[in-house]
Amino acid sequence: MTSHPVVLVTGATGRVGRLVVTGLLRGGAHVRALVRSPQASPLPPQVEITQGDLHDAATVTKAADGADAAFLLWPGFSAAGAAPVVEALTGQVRHLVYLSAARLQRDEHGPMPGVWSDIEELIDRTPGTRTFVRSGGFAANTLEWAEQIRAGDVVTMPFPDAGRSLVHEQDLADVAVRALLDPRHAGRAPVATGPQTLTCHDQVRIIGEVLGRPLRVRAQPAEQAREELTRWMGALVAEQSLAYWSGLVDEPERVTTDIEQVTGHPARSYAAWVRDHASTFGAASS
């Protein structure tokens, strides 16, 4: 790869994507972003903006023209429509980095079943090189508790004893940037997790400690959670998610050191993530 590679970033205005953009700029890359609405884009002025839609293979082909590498973050819970987009990207760039999801229970390895494994299979059938950044659960997903925490001291959720090794989005971006700029990571699939396994009780306690107020958890009936999740992600994914979280009570997610091996710095803690987002939960961190 050239000393100033051209890197296309999809999902560039999202939680992980915008951090990937920042990291690539710091690394000396020429960053091109595929966005739907250039006028509303909050990206830095040195980013080359290309208007398009990730679900439109023609605009993806145009955006990838002349790029050396690309970062793919596929939205949603289905791989429907992904095949022509993957072909459009890999037909243009030499290296593709895909933000996937990891299987983390016991000694399980490989991608999480579903959209993540489906897209990895699509990419494996294409030319060029690839790196799969297999993520643990996003710490940012716990922002769904913010409204409850701003309103009171009780957080309701299903399976509060589930053990997760949640990962900071900055760590995911750091790994992705290394994979995009350093060819030594081609063909690898680092598994990115936080530095410790915490139950949801632990996570809520840590949020309370950062905010300086006691918080407690109330278990949500599984059927009620199923109804809410189905409205958001569909019945199949909702059922799979609940089954997975239920399994984490007795078989919590494991922790890896892949973030440190790739980036040279240890994974950020959940407490550090909460401090970075304390204002969203209703108070500034001290």
C-alpha cells in the first residue's frame, strides 16, 4: 500500500466510522467517505465526500474507484442486498476491512451466526485481501439505558446476570485503522473485546459510580423484552438475541488481548467508556 493510501469509509458518520475517519487522517491516509447527504455531513473538511447509498452497488463502485482499501460496516440485521455491494468494493480495492461480530462463549471461534457470518462468507469468495475485525458487544449499546437513568434510579432489562466483555468503540476504530494501513494484518481476524467480563448488574453499578448516584437493576420478563425487541429488529433476531443473552448467565463471554496485540495499547475499560459518555446518562464525569 502507498505511503498515502486512499481509503474509502462506509458508515463514516456513525459511532465507529467517524472514529475510523479520524484515525486514518492521523495516519496520513487520504480518506474518502460514502455518505447519503453530503450537506449534512459532520466530517472534517479534508475528507473527500462521495454521495451515495451503501445499498446501491453502482454508487459504491463509483466511490471505490481508485481507492486502495475500504472499511465496510454493513447496517441492519440481514445480509440481503450485500452481495453486489461486496463485489463492487472488492472489484475496486485491494484490501477490505469488515467490522464483524465474534462468538465469545467457551472456546467458540469464528463470526457470530447471522448477518456477520453471511457477509464474511461473501467476502471470502471475492478477490483481494481482507481483515475481519470481530467485535464483542458494543459498550455503546448500553446507552439504551440512558433514558431510564435520567428518569430515575432503576434500570429494567432482561437477564441482568448475563456476563459481557463489552468493547469501547474507540478500540474498534483503532484496530480497524491498523488493519487498513498495515498490510501485515491482511488475512487476520482479530477478536476485539473489553478487558473484563461484567454482568449487567456490574455495568449499571459502574454507571452509578461515575454519575455519583446509586442505581439498581430490575429484571424484565422475557416475553415483554421479546415484544420490544421484535418491534426493533424483527422476530427472528429478537429470539436469537434473547437466547444468546440467556446463555451468558451460565457461560459469560470471554476476554481477549487482541486489541493490545494489534494496537499496542490495552483495551479501554467499561468504566472509561462510561466516563466518556457520562453526559448522555445525565451528568458530566469528574
